[in-house]
Amino acid sequence: MKCPACGNRDSRVLDSRPVEDDASIKRRRECTACGKRFTTYEMIETVPIFVIKKDGSREPFNRHKLQNGLMKACQKRPVDVDALCTEIENELVNSLASEVTSVRLGEMVMEHLKKLDEVSYVRFASVYREFRDLETFLDELNALVKGKKKTDK
């Protein structure tokens, strides 16, 4: 780390501690040449994730858009939307992929919602899968009920 006072590239770390959010580390350093002390912050470098839309266009992943969609689906339901957003976002980052299709992102959300809250899942699925009539909606509900019966046995 280059000293801000003399430009020397050699310093020693005096103290390291995590910053409040545990996403970065604060280091107190001392220049070995001039003795000047300074503070640096170290954080994980993340690769921006792009969402490939159905029409082929690309846009940066937007946590706020995900959160808004989940808030509508989980309205008045016992689902921690912020925690769910964080879980999905972490899953995307940990996949090390720089792109995800909107279809895959929607499927990820539905997988999580199916485990957490069936009502929220059905609400989200009704918009995401663009049910055109009552029959396709009932098919989804029946699949959900059948899946639940299999796990109850």
C-alpha cells in the first residue's frame, strides 16, 4: 500500500478490524520509511451481474426491482422480503456468473417462495407465468398440492 505522505510502497499493518457491515476491513497502517500512519479499507470486489431479458436486452441486476416484486407477492404474508432478496442476491454472486436470464431469476425466486410461503408463491407465479385463464392457474395450484402431498407421506 502506497504511503500518502512519501509514496513509499512498504507499510506494516498495526490493527485490523471489520467495519460495521462485515463487508469490509479497516486497517491501520504505518509507513516503514517515514513513520506516517494512515487508514485503508479492504473489501471484496464484486463483478456486476447483468440480467438478460426475454427480448434479449441486458440490464444491470437491480435489487430494488426484485424487492418491489417480492413485496407485492408477499404483502400481508409472514415473509422477510429483505432477507429473501439478500439470499437470492448472494446466490447470484456466489454462482460467479456475470449474467443471468430473467427466466432463471424468476425460477430462483419461485423456488425460494415455494419453500417459504405457498400463498406468496402462487401470487408471484400468477404474474411471472402470465396465467391467461383460470385453467392454467388451477393447473399450477394442483401441481403445488400434489407436490405437498408427496412430501407429507
